[in-house]
Amino acid sequence: MGNGNGQLHVVEIASLLRELTAGLITSDDLDEALEFLVATTAQAVSGESWCGITLIRAGAPTTQATSSPLTARVDDIQYKVGDGPALTAIRTREMVVADDLANDPRWPQWREAAVDDAIAGVLSMPLDIDDHVIGALNLYVGRPHAFTPDVQLAVMLVAEHAGLLLAAVLDRGRRAGLAADLSEALSSGESVNRAIGIVMAQRGCPAEDALEVLRQASNNLHAPLHEVADRLVAAIGNRSA
């Protein structure tokens, strides 16, 4: 995408966003959605380019999706040294652009490795999926001065748009998982069925949310789900007696 001098037209940016929407709007698998995102984002700049996504998981950065093994390799280096464009973007919550890495003084250890791998420039944009999943969208290029204002605008819009779409993907995935768990729980015994009904009545919530309440109690009490259900049913029965 883009013309010979790397400029993007408004129509091309809109087309990029439409493609992203079409690919993510029905997905309920976060990993597949992230793979589609990196493939789409790489189209934002002409010439040789690679894209990857850094997410903070369990308090540590990890490369969650890449368009090339090269991306994962250079990302891992910045995680090891604790310094690099993706980490800077995540920390500052601002777009980070290095248009000519060979002459950029930032991130010396990481930059040296990136230049050795023929990476000439990098753009990292914060990516917020929800309150628990944050990271950065990283676009690498093989020639300097590829990040024109239009390209920067396109990546910014893609990241912001993707954040909303990925939050919906994550929510659908969680709900699909809860629905499967609910089906399994309902088939596990009468006490679990009754306990779910009790929580639904007490809280005025749907069955999936009631199951989540019981599962949280199971975790907190370090007791099996059916045992928690038995206790709840017995307690309600004693109150009624």
C-alpha cells in the first residue's frame, strides 16, 4: 500500500481500516486476531517492512504476534536489555518514531542489534486492549525515512481502532469460554444447578455471571466447585427451615 514515495492517501487509510474491521469483527480468538493485525499493519508502509505486537503479560513484556521471525528476534533483545522503542512506547503511552536508526542515539544496545539485522527504522504505538492487557504495535522498515506523516497517522489510527476491536474480540472469547464452562457446570450435578439459580436470584445476574461468582468463591476457599455449591444450597436450606 502507498505510492512510490511512501505517501498514503486518505482512501488508502480508510481501506486499511475497513480491512482491519472485516478481519476482526467476528473473531473470538485473540491470538488469531493479533496475527491478522500485524499482517494488516505491515501494509501501511511501502517497501520491506515487518510488524509485531508486544503485550505485557504477568508483568513482563512478550511478543504476542509477528509478521516475521526477525520481529520476534529484535523484540526479544529489547526485553533482555530492558530498553527499546516498544518498551518506551508502553512506558510513555506515546508514539515512538526512529526514522533512521543508524543515526539515532537512543537504545544503544538494542539499536546496534537492529541495525545489524538490516532494520533502518521503527515506529512503536501504544496498544490498549483493556484495563488488563496493554502493549505496543511495532512497525519495522528496511529503509530510512519511510515514516511519513501519512504513515504515522495510519499506524496511529490502526492502533486506536484495533484496540477497540481487540477488546471486543477478548470479550467474545471470554464469553464463549464462560458459556462452555456453564454448560459443563450445569451437567455436573443438581447442587451446582441450584447454586447457580440461587446466585442469579440474589444478584439479578445471568447464569454465566452466577457461575463466575461460584468459581471465584471456589478459588478463594480452595474448594471444588461442587463443594461450594453444596455449602450454598445447604445454607439457604437451613435459613428456610
